Amino acid sequence: MRGVFSGLAALALVMTVSGAALADDDGDIAKGKKIFARCKACHTIEEGGPDRIGPNLHGMFGRTAGTKEGFKFSEAMIQHGKDGLVWTEETLDTYLEKPAAMVPGTQMSFPGLKKEDDREDVIAYLKSETGAE
């Protein structure tokens, strides 16, 4: 009987740790908002918001790269879109790590977010604020 309880306790611990790891994968919206403050000089996120140096990001998830109407993208970004780049959590994570490495010739001069947690947090914030489903 003691072995059963030990096994159940171990299983509960594994489930708790796994659940915490899964919750962590979603990112922290509040932290993401703080990190996104660096992006506000170039991007807006509200529906109908203006483009700045960079495009408004509302509705970006699921959109083909380089296709937001009314914004003049670099030829490199347009070509990546033609080649099939669509903005998802995964593609945005790769891009935000080092934009120029993913899209050489991009006009985005931002060097990137090295920390995976920072990227997850920004993506969680963007998903919550840009109409992502």
C-alpha cells in the first residue's frame, strides 16, 4: 500500500511540474507588455492603428509576411512572404530572436530578443492585443 501512495505522489509531482512547464510556454502577457514598450516607437497594435516606421501589427497572426495593405515592406520581406512565410507563434519567435538572420535585407533594424522567455512573453502579449484567435 505504501508503494501505491509513493507512486501516486510521484505521479502528482510529475503532473504539477509538467503543468507548470506548459503554462510557462504560453508566456506572461504583463511582462510581454513591458518588453513591447521598446517596439512602440516603430509599431502600433490597435485595430485601425497607424503604421509607423514598421507596420501596425493588428491581425498579424496568420498573415503572409510582407502583405499588410498600405505598408511599404522591403523587397526581402515581400519575397519571404511569396516564399511562404506566414506569421505564427513559431515564425515570429524565430524572427524576433534575430530579424536580420531570418530575413536578410529586412528594414527592421531591431537586433532581436536573445532570451526565449522574453520572446514568449512578447508573443503572448501580441496575441492578446492584435486580434489573434
